[in-house]
Amino acid sequence: MPEKVSIRKGLNLIQIDSFDVVTEVEMRASLETVMQLRREHGITRVFVDASKQISMPSTVPIFQFGSELASTVRDMKFAVYFSPDVGHGMSFLEDVAVNRGVQVKRFETADAALEWLLE
């Protein structure tokens, strides 16, 4: 599975490590795990390390996923550190989600992403 979801206890955040080719099914499975961890631990900040990801789903699944985020994660904050290989898809996902009220922002460095997330 190209995504691994875990808790970074020292920073009190959920981390998604995303790599290789990520499908819509895998994105949804990761979101389900994130929501379970939120319920169990009360954590509302998510760091997505997509620096090793090489592709994303096509436009329609990205749009649907971004739209669903609004009803699922409205009170959470997502920082995404992304690979240039998926820059366009990440930009589109960010636009869809932000336009629906989700706190999500993409970054070219992990440090910048974590700094924003931990503000």
C-alpha cells in the first residue's frame, strides 16, 4: 500500500507517508484511518509527506475526494509536503478542498509544512 498513516506523538499530529502511485481507493482508506485516529486520540492536525509520491488519480476522482473532505474534515488542518511529480494534482486537490472550507495547504519543504501546521 503506497500510504502509511501513523501518529507522531511528540508533535501531536497524524502523519500520512505517501509514496509511489496512489489511487483513489488508497486515498479514501487513508482518510478513514485518519478519522479513526481523530476519534480515538482527538488529534486534528495532519501532515502529509507526499514527497515520494509519483502520481495521483485523475481529475474527476481528485475533485470528488476534495469535495468529500469538506463534509468529513472541516475542523481539521492538513499540511501537504509534495513532490513536483504530483504538483498539478495536489494544486487541484488543494483548490477543491479550500473552496469548500477545508484547511489544507501544500508546501515544497517539510519544514515549511510543519511550521504552518503547528502554528
